[in-house]
Amino acid sequence: MQITVTVNGEETTGDVEPRLLLVHYLRVNLGLRGTHWGCDTSNCGACTVWLDGVPVKSCTTLAVQADGHQVRTVEDLDAGGALDPVQEGFIQEHGLQCGFCTPGMLMTARALLDANPDPDAATIREAISGNLCRCTGYENIVRAVRWAAEHAAAEVTA
Amino acid sequence: MTTVEAPLSTAGNPIGFGRMIRKEDARFVRGQGNYVDDINLPGMLHGAVLRSPYAHARIVSIDTTAAAAQPKVRAVITGKILETLNLAWMPTLSGDVQSVLATDKVRFQGQEVAFVVAEDLYAARDALELIDVEYEPLPPVVDARKALAADAPLIRDDLEGRTDNKIYDWEAGDAELCDEVFARAEVVVAEDIVYPRVHPAPMETCGSVAHMDKVTGKLTIWTTTQAPHAHRTLYAIVAGLPEHKIQVISPDIGGGFGNKVGIYPGYVCSIVGSIVTGAAVKWVEDRSENLMSTSFARDYHMHGEIAATREGKILGLRVNVLADHGAFNGVAQPTKFPAGFFHIFTGSYDYPAAHCKVTAVYSNKAPGGVAYACSFRITEAAYLVERMVDCLAFELHIDPAELRMKNLLRPEQFPYTTPTGWEYDSGDYPRALRESMRIAGYEELRREQAERRANPSDTTPLMGIGLSFFTEGVGAGPRKHMDILGLGMADGCELRVHPTGKAQLRLSVQTQGQGHETTFAQIVSHVTGIPPEDIEVIHGDTDNTPFGLGTYGSRSTPVSGAAAAVAAQRVKEKARIVAGAALECSPDDLEWEHGRWHVKGDPEQGKTMQELAMTAHGALELPEGVEGHLDASVVYNPPNLTYPFGAYICVVDVDPQTGVVTVRRFIAVDDCGPRINPMIVEGQVHGGLADGVGMALMEVMAFDEDGNHLGGSFMDYLLPTSMECPSWELGETVTPSPHHPIGAKGVGESATVGSPAAIVNAVLDALQIRQADMPLTPASVWRAMQGRPIRPDLAVE
Amino acid sequence: MQVPAPFEYARATSVAHAIALLDQHGPEARLLAGGHSLLPMMRLRLARPETLIDINGLTDLDYVRLDGDEIAIGAMTRHVTVLNSPVLREHYRIFADAEAVIADPLVRNRGTVGGSLCQADPAEDLSAVLSALRAQAVIQAASGSRTVALRNFHEGPYETVVGGAEMLVEVRVPVRPGTGSAYEKVHRRAGDWAVAAAGAFVQLRSGVVQDVGIGLAAVGADHFTCAEAEELLRGQEPTTEQIRSAAGMCRDSCNPQTDQRGPEDYKRHLAEVLVERALSRSIARATGEEN
């Protein structure tokens, strides 16, 4: 089936099977390997991307469902040339270790801050409760998102 | 601050120890990490493994015709085919053999039976369904406690002469002394304690991309391994391939935690697939495969006895362990220690009598046992002793902090040789415990608890305070004591300083998130004064790094870190010789300051490391002791392990009606010696504490009576989220290791080792009962309160 | 990674179109809404529909609105919308209580009310909520629509009364002035299915229970409720004893199964505890004691 998906602002087309998962369309068809996958049962959130501005699990979305829609992945966060404050926050506050859950966390965090620019720690924890991490114990991720909230307008260098 | 403040480089990084943001983050936050599943080679094919639905069954027949006939399928490999290559079985890291693809029987649910290679992942998975396997089910051994029963089914009938499911008996300590001490003791408390089967479950599953180049005869394998060199040597031995023609590459690894130490059948199959098809073959397991077939952790059924005086002076501790190893003995641990370092179970206390006996058995479950940050079974040991100490406190009605303080080893006793032969290097234990209690506000917590207990109600949450004091032995290890399959556990590094004064450090250890690219640069920076941003850390490629046994058991800083420090020291000393030549004085007349050798008393007369690097590569006539560079290559054979320790306190609230446990606070004071990068050390601790919450409250791999794995997905094997973890409160003490070049001890597994007991002790304290097993799910807590505990390793009844 | 078996895909442009597609493709066709129950099962190959009919384009079924003396919720309303709906927060706090503990925030961005009800998992929180509220389900067929009481909507685990060429389009909940409602859930971990859960609404007039509804999830309660417990409370003053008796009835009448979430006796015990808590909080909210 022919699909047209706008990914990170650019129109992409593909001829795909209906069963192709969005995460595979991104990783394999488009070569955007920043989005990861970590489970079979939609629990881990490593595959989180935006679909029409809303963070979703791309392993539980078919590529054909994104036909005619907008997808945003981690690769778009520094599209302007500078790191997004969430990316800088994760660096500054050691919000990542192995980096595998990180793209998903970043997309969830970015969506949270867009909707709620000044969330408290409890709100952040709730927002990322669908993203599992095995390395950080979450505390520094919460701090990283707080950093991003506090440096929203900060100039961050790539 | 307990670490010396280092001066800052022009980039703002500490030239040495201190808080520094990580170099590796730049790629990860952009989604530019390079993990195994990101690797894409021209013409690459995809593999998938067919797995057994049965826990124990004879294989009657395997028909791959339909699968092989699929247009996109390029090969279907079975055990029969592997037999012709002598690869149907492979040696494990424990001297046993393990099936690569089953031939006679399957021995655990999820065991590998066939391997499909196809043009894409979807076609490979489709083809699995077309393979027809006829099984003849056999009764499985699911309960370790029944593995040695007279009528237990024999699992390892592939091994000649085997008549039962016992793997070994192993002992340490002094049984006779224990008998005497226990016989005389005023108080003896006995308890049965299970450390259930759990799983490291890193966010990235295991996988490999294998490429056998037919023309050059070179095998390149990108793979999720914490020990690339060990894998290379093993492939050479197992597959008969010449070792100089094998290149093992660990790209970025999405978490290891001991899950990525061993060689899994899927890797071997991907190699065979590449040999058979002539193309590169990628195999990445899915999550259920990861949970059901890769190295689990723990599964220790322990019976402990603690002897003491009525006042609470511990006199002895002994324990019998039944260890469930699964269908093959595949534990990854030093050869001389089949039960790993479990005999460090004597813990952090001062008493003379100790003995342990470990009986290991086979069962119809996946192989493994040493994984999930266990520090070679120290998680089990620390859990046992810290639970037993609390059981003693319970019986004697002594506050658990007071009981610990009474028995902790004193600083003047170090170095201390334990009753089972460990030589603890250094520690001020009472100080760490006091610090932990100070941060927690221990007295006030007990007051709050007392008030609540004075006014109980149906709905008032029960408050619990639990402690754990642990000592680990990490940094395996001295060659004469520690080898894995005959490969000594020394590790090396090569430090090269380029003419412009920038450096490259090549390591044999392998980060999976611990920050080596940053911390090892900081070690070299600390010694040489070269800014860390000017030091590139290279690891993970066996063609480009020195030999070593890899990262697990928190050994990177103690072993490779030491190697890096020694290498850096040698570089600095070579620089001194060059400086002497350049400044026309004796090297003994030189003084070191901030990365520069200068004439004593005349700071103007000096040369920086950068200048000396150029000089070493230049035209100056070099004296003896220096060839045309400053480079150094070191293999570090540690004289001993290092012994980090910590004092943890957990505060919980338990809903008395539902059994739901909320972790209110967790205070962790760790001592890992000087902290190279405090930010990274704290991150390691945070992660391990979350592991503790997971294991104490929700993680378990249970099996039903048919051998069905009840934790084969993230719907059933529950990992803690941000909601269950509190905001961790950390503290530190610093007791350097006297034998380590920079005094550092390693910390990667400390929190995983120390935290479960603190949480379990807290819950039991809340309930005012002596014992219940992890995980303390709401149902487990409630049933424990009813006096009808749930056994965690079997299906709930 | 596990991936689904092949299937055909069609995209519905209207309810009528969706129904026509269902009719055309027969019993091996399934509707795809949020997909967070269906797609995971398809990836594990436990479900193998031949055709998926994608109804995510039916955005006119995504609404929560006050419609006279009823609240109408479109079947394609996402969980996150229900969670944040001001209309629902004003009238029935039970929705926000329940949604906050349904799955996780990412799943809630996609999962729908209709999808959850039609998946008919015995642990589905929304089934218990809507049963407690005695909601109505509006089912559309080619020939027209019919309304079924939510308490008659489920026929058993994973089975509803929605026929082969029919589609749930809306649920309707009566507005009841003077009502407080609440949901209580025990789970092993955030995002997990309930070990047991209970919800309730209590409508008070002059200190007497004018109307009450109880919903139970994950405990095998008939139609996710316990009518006899409701009967006991109706028309009475909501005393502690009354509440306890009602909760006891729920405990005795439900039919929980032992599984890895917990043994039967524990779940039964939870049914009682959580009904008591849901009723007490509902009353506190009805009287304004609690927010």
C-alpha cells in the first residue's frame, strides 16, 4: 500500500505492507534509527514518537495509520541546529546512561513541556511513567526535565 | 567535598576527578547511538529463532520443508545441521555444555530449536510458523526443592554417567567451629529465605550481526557483549576459527547488567547463517526471548542460621543454599568459585564462625544465574546476611540499627580477613552507618513510627524502617585466584599520546552506560594533566583494543581503571625523562605541577605534557628509558579485590487493608573510595536502587507446574517505573583502597546489592513479622499478614 | 521483535462505511481504534484478523458533551480526553480517578472508550466505571441504532453483544445532581491491570441515598457490578454499617480467579475493601467533605 507520511517536516513515501509497524517504517524504510524498541507488549516506551503532535508508542501503531499524518522523531529535536532544552537538560543532569530509553524519554518530555512549561516533580514522574529506564533510577531524568523547564529559552550549543 | 577539586580545563572540564558532563551523551541525545539493531550492511539477512513451547520434551521430528520453500527464506538451520559442524553444543562459561539448537530434547520453555534466515525480519518470523516440530512432552522439574527427589525426571541425560540433577556441592568456612559455636550459643535464629529468579532485562535485548567474509576468511561480529575479547577467544575455541581472523565489535550497548556476558545460541546461529548464506546475518531477540532464554539471575533458596548472645553479639552465621541453575550450568564466574563470591555472606560484621554449603541443581528452566548486577552472587550473600541480622533483631527485640552498630567491623580491624577467606581492604563502617542515620533522621523516624503504632486504625498506613549494610568484593581479580575458562581476569589498556599532546586510551572493558568514555579520560587526566576532552577512550573492538575479560562484577574501575592509572603514570614518568633531556637537567631535579614538569625552584623552566609529547616524537636525542614516544601499555593484575560498602535505610508505608507498599524514602550512603566523577557515581547508585525496588516489590520469574514461564513479557515481568521510585537521598564516605593506584573501588553494582534487603526489612518492620519473601507484591504482603505466605517461584495458589 | 501476521487493511470514512466494511469482510475482520489491545495481541500472533478496518478517521466520534440530562461520550474518544474532560470532572470524578490509573500516559493518548469496552477485558476499568454509572451503549448497524444497557453489554470475558456488522458509537451517562463518585484500584505497579478495582457513585438527597451504583473490575463480578449491594443502600442513610454490609455483599458475590496478580481470597478481600473505600469517598464528595 502506498503511504505518504510527513516525518520531521518532510514528506516521505513508501510502498508498505499494512502490517508494517511505524517503528520499522522509521528505522528501516527511512533509516531514522534514533527511535528504538524494547518490548513486545507496548510497555516500555522506547519507541515513543509524536503522531500529530501527541507522543505515542510507534511499535503499537501501523505505518499505514500514519499515512497523511505528521510524525516527529528524536532526530528533529535539534533540527534548528541547536540542542533542544530537553536534550541539553539530559546532558547537564546526567539523565541518561546507556542512552537506549533516551529518545523515547526526550519525546515524552518535550511534549510535556509544550503542554505544561513548569511541571513539578510529581507531574514529570507521572508523564514519563510509560517510559521504562533500567539505568538511571529516574531521579536524574526528573532533574533533567526540570532543567529544561528552567532553561526553556536558553541558548544551547550543539 | 571529599575528593580534591581538580583545576578546570579551558573547556570547563575538571583535569582529573570531579563532576563532568559525559562525552558520550552528544550522540545519544540526538538519537545517533549505534546499537546492534542499528547496524545495516549491504545484502544483510535477518535471522529468527524457533523456540520450544515445552519445558521438557523429546524431539521426535523437525520438518523445515515448508519454511525453507518460502521465497524470502534463504536458510533454515537445525541442530542436525549444526551437528555436522560440531556446533550443536557449545561449552558454557562453567565447564558444562549447552545446546545451541536442540537435537535430542528440549530442556526449558523457550529453548532454541531452529534458526531461519530470511530477507527481512517479517519474512523470518513468518517462516517460524511453518516449521513443524513434533514433541513428546516429558514431566518437567520446576521446583528446585524437588530436583533431587528420587523420582525426579533426569534432565541432563546428554551427559554420560549422570544419574541425577545435581551439579555440585560446594562449601566454604569452618563447619566444625560453627557446630561448636552454635551448640553453645544463647540464641540461635533459623530462617528460610528465598532470593527469587529475576532478570536483568536491559532496555536493549541481545543480538548480533555476523559477517563471514568468504574471501578473506575473516569473521566480523557486531554483538551485544560486555566482554568482546572473551567472546572472540571462545568463538575461536568453539568454532575452530583462527582467532586472528575473528573481530568482535561491541557497538553502543543499551544496558548490560550481566545479561550480555555469555554467548547465546542466537549469536552462534547468526555466524553459521552467515557462513551458510555468504551474507551478513542479523539476529536480534525480542523481549520474550530475552526474558525466557537469556541469563536469569539469583534463584537461591537459602536456609540461614545466626548465633548470638542475648545482648546481640553475633557469634556465627551458617547457611545452606539450594541453587537452581536451570537446564545447563551457564553461570559466568571465576572457575574456582562455582558459587561465585557467595561466601562473602559473612557480611560486614565481626564474628569468628561461618560456614556455607551450596548445592546446585539443574531444572527445566533457562540457564544462567550470575547476572543482574549480582557481583558474582554477592547480591544473594548480602541479602542473606542482612535478612538474618534483622531476624536476630526481631527475636531479641533490639533496634536493627543498634544491632548492626554493635557488630560492625571497626576501622582498626582493616585489612580484615573474614572467616571464609576474603581480605577486606579498608573501611570505616560505623561512620557510614551513622551518616546514613543522620541523613534519614533515624531517631525521628522511630518516634513517628512509635506514635503511629500507639494509635493504629484499619486505614492508617503501617510505617516501616529497614536497614541494609553491605560489603562487596569487586574488581575480579588476581590471576592466580581468578580465571574464567582458564583466561586470567587481568585487564589491560594502551595509552598513546600523539605529537600534539592529545591522547587515545584503548581499553579492554566495555561500557553499557556506565560512562567509561568520560571517567577513564578523567583518570588519565588526573595523572597526566591532559584535559579530559583531549583524551579519546576507545573500547569495544577486539582489533583495536588490548585483551581483557570485560565489564561485569563492577570490575572496570578497580581493574581497567587501575591499568589506566598505571599507564598514565608511566606516560608521566617518560615525560619526566624527556623533560630532563629537554631542560638539560636530571629528571630528579624536576617537579610536577598541573600537567607540567618544571625545574625545582624555577617554575619558569618547564615543559607541558603537550610540549613533551612533541619533543618525544621530535629530533631531540632521547635518553634511556624512552623510545620515540610517551606511550605505555599495561596489563593490570590486581593484587586483591576492592571492597566498596554502604549503609542504606528505607522508609515505607504499607496500606494495612490492601498490602500496597509505598517507598516513601530511600537513603543510601556509599563508600567506593575516591569518586572519579561524582555525578556518574550517583547515577550508578540511583539505577541500582531502582533495581532494589523492582526486586523487592514486583520482579519475579515464576513457573507453573507444566514449566510454563509466567514472566515472559513486560506485562508479567514488571519493571519499576518513575512512579514507584522515590527521590533518592544519597550520601558518601570515602575510604580509599590501599592497594589501588587511585584508591578507587568500583560502584556499579553496590546499590543493586544493598537495596533489596533494606526494602524488605522495611516492609517486614511495618508488618512486625519476621519473614516474607520478595517480591512483596500487594498480594504477598497481605498473605504474609495472614500468616499464609505466597511462594514466589511457583504459580500463585 | 514480534510482528503481526499479514492482513488486509481498509480505512473507514464514516460509521456507515465502517459497518459496510465489516459486513463485506465478514467475521475475520476487526475494527482498529486505538489498537493498544489489538495490535499487541496481533504481534504475539494470539489474534489473527484477516482484515483491519481502521476507524481512526472517524473523528466526529471523538467527543464528551453534555446533552440535556445526559453526558454523551463518543466511542472514539481517547482515554486522555476522558481523563481531562471538564464536563466529566464536574459531574463524575470517577472517570478521572479511573483514567489516571488506566495503562500509561502514552497508551491513553491512543486508546479509546469504544475500543476498551469492546475489547471487554474482565479487568477493564472503564467497564466497571460505566457499569457503576448504569450507562447506555449506543450500537449502530446498517438498519439503524439500538441502545443497550452497559450492564448488558458484556456477555463474558472478551465478548460483547456487538454483532458482526455493528459498531459501538457512543455511551451515555445520566446526569445525577447531588452525586459524588470515586474509583479505587489496587495494582502491582503503575500501568498494570487491576488486581481488583471498584468504583461507585452515590447520589444523596436529604442525607439519604437516592441512587447508588457500584462497579467492579478484575474480580469476575457479574456485569461488572453487584446489584444486591446497590439495593441494600438505596433509600437508606449511608452509615458505616450499611457501607460495610454492601461491601461484604460485593465480596461474596464476585468470582475472582487466582493468577499471578493474586490469589482468589485476596482479590475477594480487595473487592470488599475497595467498594467500601469507593462508597465512602463518593459520599464524602457528594457532601462536599472531600474534593
